[in-house]
Amino acid sequence: SRLGDRFSAGSGRATLRETMWCGRGARRGRVEEPEALGTGSVEVEVARQTSEEDGQVPAETWKWFDPRAVGAGREPARATFFAVETPELAKAGAGPKGSTRFLALNGLWKFTWSPRVGSAPRGFERPGFDDRKWGEMPVPGNWELNGHGFPIYTNVQYCFHAKPPMIKYRGKDPRYNPVGSYRRMFKPPACWFQQHLEVFLHIGAVCCGCKVWLNGVQLGFSTDSKLPTEFKLTPHLSRGKNILAVEVLCWNASSYLEDQDAWWLGGITRDVYLFARPPLHIRDIKVCAGADCLLKLDAELCISGAALLAGEALHCELFPRGSESDPEKRVCSFDVPVVGRSQEVATASGEFLCKDVSLWNAEQPSLYTLVVASPETSAGVAEAIALAVGFRTIEIAHSRVMLNGRELTIRGVNRVEHDAVKGHVVSREAMIADIKMMKAHNFNAVRCAHYPNDPFWYMLCDEYGLYVVDEANIESHGIGFLPEHTLANDEAWGEAHMARAQRMVQRDRNHPCILFWSLGNEAGNGINMYRTYMWMKRQDPTRIVQYENARLEPLWSSDKVETIDMNTDVYCPMYPSPAKLRAYAELHEGSSCERPLVMCEYMHAQGNSVGGFRQYWDEIDSYGILQGGFIWDWMDQGLASQANGKDIWAYGGDFGPSDTPSDYNFCINGLVQPDRTPSPALQEVKKVLQPLAFKAVDLSEGRIAVCNRYTFQSLENLDFTWSVLADGIEVQGGALPSRLDSSPGVWQEVTIALPRMSCDFEYHLLVMAHVRTDSGLEQAGQEVAWEQWQLEVGHNAAETRADAPLDQPPPSPLAQELSSQVVVTAGPLVATVELSSGLLSGLKYHGLELMSTPL
């Protein structure tokens, strides 16, 4: 049978009638056994697609177009950490750069680019291959921004024809599918051999699939362009010179799950390095720290046949962040026994009740450092790791998202990893700039749209305080959402869905900032999503799982409340109207068993938008079951380019030949420009999201009230000032006479002694809140919130128009001719006319300039 028949609705695809779990799992239908994938058919199709001009395709290429081939030879996924030699180094925060067990491979690699599958140089992985005529490519780096190929931007549509699992480019050359070939020589440190260390390769991210060789021996292959892949090098590692070769294919079957609203760019996009571990080492570790102050630890150890002595244990110490070197400040220490499971694997599990620890939240991100030391080998070699720990509990109780027992409000934004110059390569400095701006504009949450981010991003969110939705790298928007079409309901794609969800959770589960897992974005729904949801809930019951497509209707509606399916813990609609929010709230506000609503996307910030933002928050502030959402999105995805001799932010259609697929400027929809210049909409967002509410109690007497709308912190670290402005000019002001230090949710009233006012001016009272002292990324004096009211001129006016003589003549104008101007003054009005042009260049009233350009 033809390949297309293998993936028809009747062969291996779960149907709504047979398998969908309706509502909240009331029933489950029969699941058909999938027909075996016809590998021979895949091979025939690949060969026919690529061999017309290029000849026979190597057999190892065929796996790229098998949706079940998600990876081979790579190490199992694990949590993010780096093991150093001693507990002392771990306590000192040495990290990779302070360890002899780390070798960075970032930098320029030998590189050649080929436009089609099968056209890459044969045998390039061999150590003796002559690469002297090759060019170079920065690692990390995108090919298209370093002289090879061209950037492609699409939103819903793929840049290739949507006929999974095959790739056929939508431009004039259907076989266009670039391949990048990399080579890098390295010499491992001699001490790695002397200490009999195991050596591993870490590739942080590669788009969108790679094969890896060491000294001519193939180690394996990997897919998923937003998660790391690691390979064990030890069996094939040589003393002295080694040759590492990597082949990267731009698009393969896995690309059908990476149809995000973003640029299609190829290359190795995150750090590449080697690391070494002793034969007995901590392969993976899971830490759970709840609001009950109970610290739980589960670890898996590789023992490589080493004999475990009786009483072997992991030694653990917990310190407040920044106090790791002070034994007096140690919170606790405890040992977790190591139990052998086989000649290769051991485990360690334990828990400890920690006293007097502060809980983590985005407003007060209290972190601790857990230092875990492994037992020594017979040669006296050991290791230690340092993990950031935040004590907190996220749950849904009585139809509310609760953090540490308090109802949470999500003031969030979607963030795409993007750099205007480097594309998908985002520096640590840029990440810090993003989180600093987000915090300064009153965001408390970020959705990683739509894939796992660089691990450093989560470390920043842990440290500085942002709630995170961590999203699996799954989007198949271009296939459609109907159950007979979507890959989410096709069991041939089940392993690909599951692997992406599992590896994300296994990498990121130790970060306290992550409150929500997401199954993906705009990828339909069906048996594959049900299974990933169940796996997440079983493996990590401490977090909330969300998925926007978990609905029975194929398409979302801006106005109608959808029928929510079983595989989401919250109702997370996309682009609902304020009326839809109100309709859901009116249905379920009084319920204790319905899902809380958190919008995964709203307020599409393209062009002159975000004008209706206040209406959304009027609804959110009125109903407890409405708990916020995430704006789309943070940054314009423009790329730095030039046109007509000018610097521009380029978008889809600005690159490549005329047949390049494109959705044009739909990638320009952020709150900040590609260089982080704020758009006007960002100020509107900051004002609406401010964590304080103000109201006028009696302005004639200067009485106002302020409500603390934080969830956890008081107002003790805020300074409040007031000022009265006459026609925009401050005439009096100062600090509020009463210090505001109210707890969350509490209103506090204060009285301001207003000055006497004249009827000749329009007066406003402005009250502002600023950060008092430096804290994290917040600097003293940074504006947090403000409110302004117009003042009515009453009995305290210095003079009212009713008291002024009716026959008083207007002030006589006085003209003064200067060298280039004539200045005419009439009382508070001053006009300036340019002699050379006759233009009115200035018009001031009571010192306030009323003109922006000459008239």
C-alpha cells in the first residue's frame, strides 16, 4: 500500500467515536491496534523523493522520515545540573567554568552547507576526511544568519507541503531541505583518563535533527530542536586528538510537530560542551519542596559495576541562597541511603522536614541551595552538585489556582526565544534584559511559547521571581484540528508526542518557578495528548497541567464557552472576548469543582493594539474564577537587515527568492521591538497590571485609599509620593503623610493636605509608588504604580471666575524682537514667531509648551 494509506484515518488513527474521553473521563472507548508502519514504503518514498538528481540515498537517511524514530543512542533525559569535584566547589558556586570536568566546544566549527537531503559530503565523519576547503560556522549559530540559506517565516502553514511524514518544500525546488555538516577537533584533559572518568557530549539544542559521530563511529541521532541531547563518548574517546562530526537536517518527520508561529532557522542553537563524571555518579535527581517544608529527594546513580559498601549514602546540606560557605547558616544536613538495584544502577530516596524556611513566590523568591555529595569510588573520586530549591505548593482547590494556600492572579506574557541578529540564539545578557523589563512592567508570569527554553531562563525565573508555563515542543497547526486529521489522534505519532513531553518534564522538574506544564500549542487533541497528560499527572502530581486544545470542538471561539475535555486542569482559552470571560464566570463563579480560567493567549499585540486591555481586567478583577492570562506576545520577531541603505526590522517575505513561503509581518506583534524598545502599548499594560488599586474617598478633603493587590508581600518596600499639577505643571507635592504598609487585599486610607487652587488652571492630583530599596532586579526609585484624579476647584480657590470683575480688560500684549524671533507675551501666554520663515514655533501657557512642531 502507498505511504499515504498507512496514515489514513482507518489505519492506526484513533477516532473520536472509539477513543476520545469525553468531559472529565466519564467513559473510554476501544483503542484500535495500530497497523505496523511500513518501513519499506518509507524507504521507497524517500528514495523517490531525493534520488532523481542526487542518486541513491544512504539507508541511514530513511529514519528521518519515520515519525516513530525520535532518537537512538542518546542518554536518557535528566534534570539540569553540573557536577563538580567536591562539595566545597559546589558551595562556592563554581559551576562548569570552575571545574576541570568541563570542556566548552562553543566557537567556530568547520562547516559546509548542502541544499538537499543526500547532497551532503559522504564520509565527512571520518577522522581523515579533508575539510580544508570548508568554511566555518559559529556554534551556537543559525545558518541563515551566517551566510547559508535564507530565513523563512510562517505562522499556521508549514514551509513544506503538509503531507506527513514526508518533506516537500513549497517553493520552486520541492527537494530543498538543507543539511549542515560540522566537524570539530578537541583534546580531552589528561586527568579525565587518569581518573577513569566517563565522558559525555552535551548539545543544548539543534534544529531540527542531528546525527553524531566520534572518530568515525556513529553515536546515534536525536530529534526535538528545543531540548538537549547527550551521548556517551567514553568507549570511542582517544587520548589526544579526537574528531567530532555532526550532521544536521533542517526538516524531517519531527518538523511536523514544530509548526510554531516563528522563523524556520537551522543549526545548533544552544551550548555544546563535554563533561566528565566518575564511574559512580548521580545520573539524575528529583527534588520536591512543598509549602509544608518537607524536602523530598529521589536520585538515580550509575555505579558501573562498582561495589557499594554498606552504609553508602548521598550527603545533603541545605543553605539559604548566598550563604553556602557559612556553616552557621546551614538549615539542615542529612544522609540519603544508596541502594543497589543492579550492577549498573542504584537509587537513593529520602525526605527531611526543614524548619524555619521561607516559602518561594514570584514576589519574594526565597531560594535555598541543596548541596548533594556522592560516595567516593575506590580510587577516591567523588562529585557534588548544587541545586536551587524553592519551597512552594501549587494546586487547584475549590476552583481556584492556589500557591502556598493563596489565590493566584497571573499577570503574564508569552515569550518566544528570539534575537534580532542571532535568530534563535539568545544570550544570557538578553535573557536578563527580558526578565528585568518584564518585572519592571508588572508581569509576574511567562509562558514559554511554544517549547522548552534555554535552561538559564528557568534559573533566572527561579532567582528573580516569575511564574512559568513550561510547554512541550509540540505544534502541528498546519495539519488542522479535526480528529481525522490531527497528529494528536494518530498513534503512529504517539511516541514522538510522548518523548517530547517526558524529556521536558525530566529536564525541568526541579525548578520552583514552573507552576504549569503544557502539553503543547495548537496541535489538536486525541489519544496521544491523553496519554501525555496521564503520564505527566502520574510522574509529577505536584504541578498543574494545561492544554488549550483540550476541548471537544475542533476550533476555538472568541464568544462561546467551549466543551472542555479531560486532559487539562485549567480552562485556558485562546483570544476570548471579555464577554466570554464574564459568561464563564457567571456560570461557574460559585462552583467549587469547575476549572479556573487562565488565558493562554489574549490581546494580540500587533500594530496599534492592546487598547481594550482594561476591559479584560475589569472582568478578572470582578470574578475569582478568572485568574489572569498571558498576552501575545513579548517581542517583535523582526530580524536586523537593510533596505534602500537603511537599517530595518525585516519580517517574512524580506528574505529568499520570490517563491519563499511567508506569512509576512504577522511575526511583528510584540510589546517591545526587536531591540527591546518599548511600544506605547507596554505602558498601557504596565498601568493595568499594577499591583495596587487606588480610589478617591473625598477629593475635596484630599482623602484617598490604596489597596495592596500583591498576593504575598506588604507595601513596606514602596515609597508613596503625591503632587498637584496645574495645567500639567507641579505646584506642590511630597511624600504621603502616612506610611502605607498594608497586607495583601487590605485597603488603607490617607489624607493629603491639598494647596489652594485658582480657577485659572485645571488641577490634577497624582499619587505614585516607587521601589524603596534595591531588591533583585528592582532598583530603588523604580516606578511601580500610579493614579491620577482631576480636582474640582472649590471654596479653597484663591480666586474664582465668579469673583473676578466682569469688566476687567485682558492683558495687553508685549512684543519683543530678538535676532531671529519675535516673542509676544500676553499675561500667561507666550508666542514665538520665526523671522526667517514666519512660522509659529512656540506657544506656552503658564510655562507649558503646547506645540510639538512649528505651525
